[in-house]
Amino acid sequence: MKAIRIHEYGDVKKLKLEEVPRLAIDEDQLLIRVRDAGVNPIDWKIREGHMKKWMSSKFPLTIGQDFAGEVVEFGQRLEAFHRGQRVFGFGLGTYAEYAVAPASTVAEMPESMSFEVAAALPTAGSTALQLVRGALGAQPGMSVLIHGAAGGVGSFATQIAQDRGAYIIATATGPRDIAYLQSLGVDQIIDFRRERFEDQVHEVDAVVDLAGGETLARSFGVIKKGGVLASTVGPIEERAAKQVGIRAVHVLMQRNAADLIELAHQVVKGVLKPRMGKSLPLNEARQAQEMSQKGQAGGKLILKVA
């Protein structure tokens, strides 16, 4: 089978399309024929070695974790799956024609859903859902400032929070992202390059930080006492949060099938519409990761495998 692998950490040139042996599965795993693979920022961060403190890697390493495809084989303990079943979720090296996936991180695709849309959901969608539902506890009338609202996680978080009745204030950069947020009916949009959000935002119930650094630091001052600051990009200084009377949450996405099912249901209902970007063939994985790393995706990048 063909797969995109790296043999050491490094730049995008380390990605190589190779012929590799067929994979074997354990009794609680599935062998998936990958149709589409989602491209995420964590993919190139793994490639460059940024995640090695938290995620051990054995080389050669097949890149990728999001997929949509069909069940080819299933472990002896997995009675809920059958061959040819259309599924999506998290796999182990999904930039490949076949991938192994733990059954606990795989869900059946709705009949009306395309492989492309399903492959866009796992990482970004699950992160956004757990952030909005768990860290924020979003509810009607709650005011939420979302930094990077037009991005991968941000676009999902914006829509999920809207569906729960929250008042959304979004920061974005550039006309394309602003136009996208306008199409979602976001309540207030701030052009991050031209305006300082703290000049316009005061006493919000929650901030979702998807940028980190200076943006996170500046966000402390716009949250009302008792509010929450949730970030996906790194630990938040809890002492600083306590000093201003807010709660700080570092969100680490947990892979599970139940959240995938909920995301798919929201897509079918029309509540959630993934912001789709380009679809590229597997042999253009380098270009896909370059676009992701340079912030040129303009929506979810997909690798078409089959």
C-alpha cells in the first residue's frame, strides 16, 4: 500500500510517498480503506518534532490522524462493525491507502454525508465541541469572544456556540475570513489587524483563545469576574487567572466515538457546516502541509486517497 511517511523530524521535504507492507490489527482495532484524510496543524507539528515531548514517535512514521473510509477488517471483539461499512474518525497514520484505527475512536457515517465532509470533522470538530460544551458550558445569552473564529477549530466552535444561543464576538484577519464570519451571522466581528479587541470588548462571559501568546495575555482584561478563559494552544497561568477572578482551562481534545456521532448529527441537521478548503491527491501531501503551516488553507484541507 502507499503511505506518506517520515524517517526523521524536519521540514516538508521529509514527507515521502512510499510503498509499505499491509497492516495488521489487534482484536479491538479496525483496518480502514482510507478514502479521504483530513489535514491538521498537528500533522506538520509532529513532522517538525514540536510534539515529541508529549508524543513518542517510532520511525518510519506515517503521518495523519483524521480519516473517512470503509471497514476492511475488524477485530474479533468488534461485533458492531462490518466489512464495507462507511466510517470516520481517528486512525494511526491516515495519509495512506489503509490505516489502523481503535474502535473507540470510530463512528459510522450518515448515509447523506460525503467522505470529504466526514474527514473534516474529527480533530477540529471534536476539539471545538469539547471546548464549547465542556470548558465554556455555553448557553443562551452567554457572551463569548472567539479568537481565530474563522479557522479550523474556530469555525466549528463559532457554530456550536451559536446553536447553543451564545452571543458571539469574533476576531479574524483579512477580508476572506471576515466575509465568512458574516455569512455565519456572527453578532460582532473585529478585524484583528486593524483593531484592538480590548478597545471594543468588555466584561464578556468567556474567551476562546486559539492563538496564544500576546493574544491570550491581553484577553484576561476583557473577561468579567467569574468568567472563563479557555485555550487550546498551551497551559494558562492559573495564578494570573485567579488574580482577576476568572477560571482558566487548557483544553486537550479527547478522542471518542460519541462526540463524532454528535458532530455528524449536527452536520446532517444543518447546524454545523464545515468550512471546506482544497482537496489534493495523496501525492501532494507536501503542498497540503505547506498551505496549513503558512495559514493559506482558507478552510479544511483534504487529501483524496481513493
